[in-house]
Amino acid sequence: MEVVPSWTPVVGFTLLPHVGSILGARIVKKEIPTWYETLEKPSWFPPNYVFAPVWGTLYTSMGYASYLIWKELGGFNEKSMVPLGLYAGQLALNWSWTPIFFKQHKLGWGLAILLLTTGATTATTAVWYHVNKTAAYLMYPYLAWLTFATVLNYRIWKDNPRKKHS
């Protein structure tokens, strides 16, 4: 019987959130010079180069936090179903934002996805707090950034009435 090295789960969980961002980056790279640059953005909009390192840090943090939950609850089992299920749901919502906003140019739907993501992430964090406080604390910067991203998406949606297709 083959034994999985002890570092495999921590690396796998930590890298998992990056999968969606790697796929989404191809869409973003194509759309920035053609469509995205034509959008009106607020004066407080951060430079484009800020987004990749921020998201990279947040994905690493949430991935490691999910590992802590998995480890604390003894792997995939009945006890971990809700905490890890909520996490998987918010991650799927997070990954869905890029193709909806950037590829389909659905600014309003992007806002709806961010609101759902924030709600699911808040629920995930609340449940995790009762399992492993460190894991929950690792989600706080992500929640703060989701709040900022939601306000930014809202402002872009409102400032580009002819560019919204939703």
C-alpha cells in the first residue's frame, strides 16, 4: 500500500484555489486591452498590477485555511461536509466571476456573483471559527477584499450603463 507523503495535503489544499485563477487569467489577459480598458473606473481604482499579487496571497491564505479545517476534522468525513462544502461553494462562486464579468461582460451579474460569494464566504468563516479560529482569521483579509471588489464592481456597473449586458 502506497503512503501519501505528509506534505501532499497541505500543498494540495493550498494550491487548489489557484486553479481557477490560472484558468481565469487567460480570459482577463485577453479582455484587458480590448474591453476592460474601455470601461469607466472610479478615481480610487487600483492599478491593474495590484490584482494578481493580492489574489495570489488571498488564494494561498484561504487554501491553507481549508487545509487546517480538513486536518482538524480528520479529513473528508461527515463532520467536514458542511465546513468544506461551504468552502467549495464559495470557491466555485469566486471562480465563476471572471468568465461572467470579463468574458461575457455581464457587469450586473458579476455584482450578483460577488454578493453571493461574500455571503458564502461569511458563512464559511463563521462555521470555521467554531472548528479552528486560525483558519477563520485567515479568511478575514479575503472578506475585506471581497467587500472592496463588490463596491468596485458596483461602481463600474453604475458608471458604464451602455457596457452592461445584464
